[in-house]
Amino acid sequence: MSDTTASAAAPVTALSAAAGPAGAPDRGRERGRGLRLCLRVVQVLLALFFAGASAAPKLIAHSSAAGTFAEMGWGDPGMYAIGALELAGAIALLVPMLQSVAATALSALMVGAFVVQLTYFDGENAATPLVLLVPLLIVARARRGHNEELLRRLGVRRG
């Protein structure tokens, strides 16, 4: 159930009880709106990072990315595959029904990046995937309500 549907489905008595004296605006509703806006900003920033700073160098075969993947022995196919996954995740972070799934998938990619940093590069940049993991997991958790709608549209029945 979406945030809009949930608030619309609340009983009138609960809404009027939550309002302050003389019909003052509901501070909880304002706070919820602010948190949703903050979460959306985080998603946009994550999407920009993954599309621009992470996927783009891989997809254009920038020397920094190509050298790293060659050093690992993954070559161009590995570089393009990871770049495509990052770009797909960045786009999906902006699609309401896919937000939680995208954040979860990108989180898994960051766990992989962390392991790669530790094993191939002696932990040189191992903190970066961990730093990105935190907001991704927050987005995945906060937007998980869209998963039911996605499953319904895909025709998946939960038993």
C-alpha cells in the first residue's frame, strides 16, 4: 500500500485527533512529507552517482575502469556487465515500483565491490561500497511497500 493510499485510508477520527488545537496542521504529516522528500533526494543522488560516476566510466571504457578490470582479469566483458548493472540500477531507483528492488540489487553489487576491493586491491577503497550500502539499504527498506504492487503486476501469487 502506498503512502498516499495509507494516509487516505486513515479514519477521519484519527486525522482530527492528530490535528492540534483549532485545526492546526498535523506535525506528523508534515514530518512524514519531509522524510519522503529527503528519501527521494537520497535516491536521486544515488542514481546520479551510479549512472555518472560509476557506470559511465565503465560503459565508455575509460582508462581508469579498463585498467582496473584488466588487473582483476575480468577484461572488457566484466567491465561492461558491471557498468550495465549499475546503470540499470540507477534508472530503476527513480521508478517508484522498482525502487526497493533496485536498492537491494545495488546493495548486493556493493557487497561484491567490497569483497573485490579487499581481495584484489588490499582494501584500498573498501570503504566506498560500505558508505554507499547504508543509504541503499535505507531506500530498500523504506520503499519495500512497492514490492507487493510489483509482484501483483508480474502475476506472482504469494501463498
